[in-house]
Amino acid sequence: MITFRPMNLETDAADMTRIHSFATIEPITEQTIRDWWTLRKDEFRVTTLAFDQNGKAIGYWDVDRETWMQSGRFWFKVIVAPEVRNQGLGSRMFKDALRVAREQGATHLESSVREDDPTSLRFIEKRGFKIEYHAFASALDLTSFNEHRFDDLLARVHADGFRFFSLAEAGLTDENKHKLYEVNRESALDNPGNGGIFPDFYAFSKNVFDASWFRADTQIIAANADRWVGLAAIGIYPEDNHACNAFTGVLREYRGRGLAQALKLQTILLAKREGVRHIRTNNDSQNAPMLAINRKLGYQPEPGMYRILCTL
């Protein structure tokens, strides 16, 4: 007999980590789950866990909306452990989650699914979800990375008047947090497939500055004179010896000059100094320039994710 109850972040983080791992590419930890599920101001969220007859968590559904999201849009997730799929649990949880989303006025449901999970793809397609875009995943082996191949690139960028420094070196002040936010926002809104939305400063702060992975010294900034014109941020996870590219962006008027590649190179060198063995990244399939940069740096493709949308 399957039972359901609301998720308790204090006691269920381990089960949530295990179940969520079935539906994502990148390794996650209990602290990651705590970061993601800690409620923001005025956020609406309902998460329900499913348990088998032995009390083992075997799935969950989640409906989430933050205040910065477009009207009527909700994050929506239904995950079933592989060993209990095709027994009706996913359909049952989907129905419950959909009811909650509709009661809250949802007009669109946003989610993601692994590209190497055909069972989940069939499940969501039957329920009206369509693929919006493909997020390519790739990884770089740092044990064999030769940074001297890019000495000419760095020399050219420096000769053009650009310099690199970390947020720690600039100072973790409120002013600099806002400056970093603005570079993130402006460069992200200009990216292919963005959709014209970006979190407000409060939500950004919760997702970045207050996150367990955040370190001021892993936020790398590019400046021209006194203007911050680009950034590259990574999270470093020593427990499994990997790093993850959080975001790389350059303001439009400064693109085409090698800055994005040079910024990524800075994060690679930082990860190497930390003793990390590999670094992962995800990029929108429409972002051809960034995909080309990854290839130049030596990133190798891995299974990625599809961002999906259902119009109710």
C-alpha cells in the first residue's frame, strides 16, 4: 500500500536527494536539496512524498512558484523511483500535482527531463508537455588539461585592456553584490532561449549568495577600466571532486573579443588549483557561441536535459 505525506525538509532531505538524483544529470547533495527547498519570501510550494508498504520513499511531486516568475507559470515535478515505475504511481501523483497547480491559477507548467530517459519523455508527452529547448551537458577532464594552449588568448585579452579578479578580491559588499547581479542579469537576458525573465535581486541572492556552494573567490569578474563587463561562476564540490559551471556571461557590446573563453579559462585554472578532477557545464542548444567555446576548451559531450513546457 502506497501512502503520501507532505515533505519535511528537516527529516526528508536524504530521501529527496536520492529520488531527485534519478531525474538529473549533475550530482547533488543533501545540502543542495536544502538550498533549493528553503522557502523564499512569498513563495508558494507544495511537495508530497510517496512511500511504499515498508516506509521507503519511492517518489515525490512538487509544485512551486516564486514571485519573480511570469504570471501563471509554475515549476512542476513528478519523480518516481525506477524500481516502481509503470505501476500507476506517476499518473496518480501527476493528477494530484496538477490539481494543486490549477487551484493556484496555473496556466503554464515548466519542468525538465533527462534526454536519456525515454520512459519519462513518453510520460510527459502524453500529458501535453512539449520540449522548449535542449540543454547540452559536457565535462572537462582537468587532469590532462593544458592551459598553455591559451596563452595567446590571455595575452590578447589583457592587451585589449581587460583584467580579471574575483568577487573576494573586489570585496563582498552590498554594492558589489548588486554590480554582480546586474552583470548576471544583463548578460543572461540577452542569451538565446532566455524568454525575457530573470530573478529579482532578492531571489538571486537566495539562489547564489546564500547558497551552500557559494564562495566569493569562485565568482570571477572581467572588467574594462572600472566597468564590470563579464563574469564566470563555478561551484566546487570536494565531496566527489568535481566543479560545476554556474554561469558565464559577457555584456553584448564586449562579445566577440575572447572574453567568455578567457573567463571560462579562469574558472578552469581555479578548479585545478583546488585539486578538482573534472568540471561540468550545461548550455542551451541555441547558444552556438558558448557551445563553440566549450569545444575549443576541450569539453566532451554528456547526456543533457530537455526543458519542457505544458500550456494548460
